[in-house]
Amino acid sequence: MARVRKVELTSEEIKAQITSIEEQITKLTEDIKGLRVQKKNLSKDFVAAEKKEAAVKEEQSMKDLAKLLRKKGLSVEDVRNMLDKESK
């Protein structure tokens, strides 16, 4: 036996709800597209920020190394000579 659906709304009310839902879907689809673009841009910014942070960290390491070399009274040439001796 087939079940009969109990409908309490008029066809106009149902049609209005369907239209409202379709409009909500359209709006949310546009919101999703906007969020995808925002995510893509943030991903690009993230990569750029990581590169910048790495460069800053490397620059600081080089400054620390130069400071240490000066403190120890070593020149770049002295370090090169030491490294050459170790590699042989």
C-alpha cells in the first residue's frame, strides 16, 4: 500500500519556500566562491611570509656568525682555511 504524504501548505507557499531555498543556495554558492578566492590569496601570502621569515632568520644567523667571528678574532679567510683543512 502506498503511503500518502500529508501536505499542510498550499502550492503557493510551497513554491515560495522552494524559491527562497534556491535563493539561499545561490547566495551561499557565491559566498563559497568568495571564500575559495580568499583562501587562495591567503595561501599565497602564507608562502611569501614563510620565505620572508626564512630570509630574516638566515640574515640574523649571518649577523650572529659575523659577530662571533669578530669576537674570536677570525676573518672569513681564516674560516675558509679551516674548512679546507677539514675537507682534506
